[in-house]
Amino acid sequence: MRDVGGVYISIDIDCLDRAFAPGTSVPNGCGLMTYEVADALYEIARRVEVIGLDIVEVSPPLDNTSNTPEVAAHFILNYLAGIAERKQA
């Protein structure tokens, strides 16, 4: 078995509770809180070589509050902060 050199992270935004991400095709009434996913992304990026990240199921037309795209952007920032910290160490 050969070493793949890292992991690829894919986040489906409808894993979040609908209060935080209403702009998705399948809102989840008992989903995760935003800080849980943001913290997990930060820690994974800080500890593991990540080769890519995607966030799927974000649908701004379904969200009249713009919360969903803002949460997705927050996740990306936490991911990048984890990478920056790993590179400094």
C-alpha cells in the first residue's frame, strides 16, 4: 500500500442544524452546531496534512438571511488558520 500523502475533507453543510444553515436542500433539525465543525476543521488542518477541502450543498437562493454562505466562509477560514499554525510549528 502506498502513502497518499494527506487527506481530503468534504463537508456537507446540511450536517448543521437548520438554525445555522437554512440555505441547503435538506435542512437538518438536529444537526451539529457551527463551532463543533469549525473546531474540528481547525484541529484536523493543524495536525494532519490536508490536500483539499470542499463544502457542498450551500444554496444561497434558499437562504434569505445569508447565514449559510457566511458559515461556509467561516469554516474555510478556520481550516486555513489550522494550516497556518501547522506550518509555523
